[in-house]
Amino acid sequence: MENDKRTAHLQLMLEGEERWEKHLIFRDKLRENRHLVEEYATIKYKLAQEFQDDREGYTEAKKEFIDKVLSESSTFKGDHNEQGDTQ
């Protein structure tokens, strides 16, 4: 932390945890679909401008897109209330 702001972001989780599995599924969906990559890049760029000084707001704002991608996965139909902080 520097001036009450995070200077780095590190995620730790155990392999096999639901959150870990969601990260892998999201990654794989992006690898499979160039359109999703482009859409996510556009969203991230816009949100980075909007939330320049608010990392938590930026992370929360990405959640809608991440949840949409995960909800389209047959593995995680249902509740997606975990923090959507996938790269």
C-alpha cells in the first residue's frame, strides 16, 4: 500500500477451489474466442479510464462481463457471486 492505494495485486488460492476453477474456465473461454478477447480488452480499456484511481471499482465493474462468460459455461451455471477479479 502506498498513500492508501494498492500498488500490486496478488491472488492466492488453492488448486481445485471453485474460484480457481472459474479463473481457468474464464481463461480458456478467452483462448477459444477471439471476439471475447476483443470485447474484454475494450471493456478493460474503458474501465481503466473511468476508474483510474479506484482499483476496487475497476475490479467490480469487470465482474458483469466475467459473470456473463462464466454463465455461458456448462460447468458453472448458477451463482457467480465470487469477486470477478480475473485479469
